[in-house]
Amino acid sequence: NDKTGIFNAYKMPLDGSAPIQLTQSTVDSVFGVSWFPKDDRILYTADKGGDELDHLYVRELSGSIKDLTPGKDLKAYFVGWHEDNKQFFVASNERDPKFFDVYRYQNDDYSRELIYQNAAGYSVETISPNGQYIALSKTNSNADSNLYLADLNKADELTALITEHQGDVEHSAYTFTRDSKRLIYSTDEFGEYKQAWAYDIKAKTQALNYAADWDVSFTYFSKDGRYQVTGVNADAQTKIEIIDLKIKQPLTLPKLPSGDLRGVNFSADASLVIFYINSDTSPSNLYVHQLGSKRIKRLTNTGNPNIIEENLVVGEIVRFKSFDGLEIPGILYKPKQAATQKVPALVWIHGGPGGQSRKGYSATIQHLVNNGYAIFRINNRGSSGYGKTFFHLDDKKHGDHDLKDVVYNKYYLQTLDWVDKDRIGVIGGSYGGYLTMAAMAFTDEFTVGVNIFGVTNWVRTLESIPPYWEAFRQSLYDELGDPSTDRERLRSISPVFFGDKVKSPVLVVQGKNDPRVLKIESDEMVESIRSGGTFVDYLVFDDEGHGFSKKANRIEASNKYLSFFKTYL
């Protein structure tokens, strides 16, 4: 948690007493990965100032810290534990910046061995508990991919394709079963939504494992293999089902507080279940439940004690029709002030492309709504979660059809009798920042715009992607365009070249160390707007990247949005 102002790792006693801080970082955020299986060492990841070059660290029993993946300009991540509890697996791009190899580390002395050299450019998805199999994926296009299985006991054999198919089908791996006999994977071959299927490694057969009327987001097993936890992305909310595989029935929990279940975990013997509950009006809180008992115990109280939860607003899932009649989903937040007066409104655009705005707590959303701004968090065409057809509707139509969705979102807001029709702004981060700038440069629809580290020069962005994105470079090009062949179109939708057309005030917010949207893009966007004589404010965080991890910076940014809207909207 970020109680100290920056994320650190903590130990949470199950008796409800105060958490114990394990790491003492004051500069870079620390994100806990796992306890060691047999002692109180922990693994965690951290980068430098938001550069996304994560390293894997161990905190020793003495409290000392060791970088398990030392080196410059490399990125590494934890893949999993071996079931013998003596080894673990790490992926790293130290050999080739474009691709991740897999190493096996020993728990006792951290010695390691390269066990899979990724010369073919696969993405490493997951590894079996017995350490024999690695599930790999290969992107063919932004609508088509395959899964492969590497058998480490047969190093002389080629990696085996396990998802032979016709046409465009997306595949990805969820997890292996605990006995290492089956791989549970995702496929959209049989409809609009992703289903979970099981591949029997010995028999080389597939069978349906779990399906719903929405995408199956994830599935995994308790360590003893008895329970399977599956999450479904149901209309921008996560619905979790826990199946007791011994009796093949859903696990029934006691009555829970309102909100979404998140981060479900079991103790090693599966006698305890730990989970978070998160809602629009409450940040995630941690709970523990002893299976077989009738009560749950709350372990944290993460909300600000000075905030009265009843003063916060629950978002409503609504839909409106866009320019071509397509229904566009989103989440509408109606401020309390709207009961007595017309209020200004904001169209909030998520990142991606291909992201999704989802139900759940957002301090920034609630801050703005509490100050009287209606917010519609649009899931424009091209968003994930609504089927593969909807997802691909914006392919190579960026800055056009998705932008029209944003404009028609404004028209929808203008139909609400509690919204001030003449005071509607637009705000977004990353790809949402791009659409914000496109809305300001290519339309005259919005009173203000807030661009949070948004792409503004597609040619530069696509030519400067990080090397470790190589495995899905083609997917990006299929969706957005190849700068070597689509340069003219990409330039025509890049707001940086049309800043003089921006006629209403803009705020730009940027992290200096952003590896995805380089700071020079925002620098040039600001200068381009100023060249046309329009007011633009600019806030840069020197210690952040593509997103703001430090509490003080998040607060400063949120206050900046609010003061900007108060002045210009």
C-alpha cells in the first residue's frame, strides 16, 4: 500500500492487527509478488521512476534487498514457483531486448539456469507446476494468435502448436492444472466472447472448461487443486465464481459487503480464503474467511476517514446510440449537486486502444464528481469486453469512428435535463489522451480538454515502441497502421500537426520518464497549441512514467484537473 506516499510491501496479520511494513522505499514504488513457500522472504518488483524496466528483487529474512535480475536496460518478471518449493521461474529480456527467455532459480542461493531461449519471438505465458511445460503464444495479427507448448524434457523437439484453427481466432493461456496434465487457455473461436478451454497434454485433445455470456477474464486454482477461481467481465464488472472441484459445486461464502470480489487467494492448505472487496464508493479492503465458518473478518480500512462514503456516487451502466446507430456502453456518474442545479459534464476516455472503463473505486473520478462534475466513462467502439466484433470496429479508423463516438457521447449528455449543455469537456489518459486531443483539434464540440500523457504523433509513437513489445508489434500495426506504409494517414490523425486548430483551453499532464508516450510528444503538442494562440497549461512529473504511482503526484494531478475545470469549464 501507499500509506507512506509511495507503494511498499506489507505483511498483514490475520488477527486484524496493524500491517507490518516490509520494504522501506522512498523513491520507487514496490509491488509485492509472493512469499517464498517455506519462509518469510518475499519477492517484489520495482522499476526506476516509471521507466517500466522492472527488476525482480528478494527481501531477505534479515531485511536486506537483493536484485535477482541485475543489469541495465533489461526487463524481468516472475513466472511461477516450482511445485517442489525449491525453485522458481523468471522471464528476462537481458539476452535479446526484443524477447523474453526463461530462467530457473534455486531458492537457497539464487543460482540460475537458462531453461528456454526464446529465439522465435514467442510471448511467455505461464509454466506448469512441475516445471516441464511452458505455454507460449505467437501473434499473427491483431485478431489471430496461436498457443504453443514447449516440453523442457524434450529439448531436441520443436515447440508444438496446440491451437490449430481456421480464420482469425485469438488464444492466450490462463494457467496449468495443479497436476500439470492440462493447460487452461482462452479462445474466441466459438463466438463473440472468450471461453476457457482445457488442453489435455497427453491425449492432445481440447474440452470446454468454462463459458459465460461475457469474456472469461481469468481462471486459476488453489495450491491444493481443490478450488478453481474464475472471473467474468460482465458489462464492465468482474463477477467471480469459485468452484469446489471435489464436489463440483460453487463455493458458498457468507453474505459479503456490497462491491466486487477481487484478488481471491487460498492458504496453502485451502482452509482460509483471502479476498478484496472494491466498490465505486470504497477502495479495496482485505477480508479473510475460514472455510466452513459463517463469518468473514475485515483486515483493512483503506478509505480516508475524513470522507463520508454516503457523499460519494455509484456509477450507472448506460448506453447511447452513436452516429451509425451502434450502441455505446459506459458508466455515468451523476453528482449530488445535480438534484438542485444543472452541472457541467466530462466525457472520460480510457486508454488502450482496446482498454475498458470499469466499475470500481477511482479517487480522481470521485474527487471531480464530488465537486459537481458529471462524468461519463465511455467505452467507445474498439473497447474490450463487448465481443470481438465490437473490439475490431475501430481498426485503422482511429481518430474517426471512435472520435465520433466521443462526440455523440456529448450529444447524449446534452439530452439529460440536469446537465448544462454548454459546459461539456473531455478528458483521457494514454490513448484516451489521444482522443481528447483529437476532439480538441479536429472538432469544435468541447469547452475544454485534459490530455494525460496522450499520444499526439502516431508516426513517432509507432516507430519508438519499446523493444520488448516486439512480440506484438504486428498486432499494433494491424490495428493502428504501419508507419512505413501508412505514414500519410497516421500523420493526418496526429493532433500535434494541427495544434493551431485547437480553439479551447487544454491541460496537458506528462511523466518525464514515460517509455510509451515520450515527453517530447507532449512538449511539441503544447508548442503547437500555443502557436495558434490558444491557452494551454502543462504539468510534468519528473519522477513518473506512463501513469502516476506516487500519492503526492496523484493528488497534485487531481487538484490540477479540478482547478483547471473550475477556471475554464
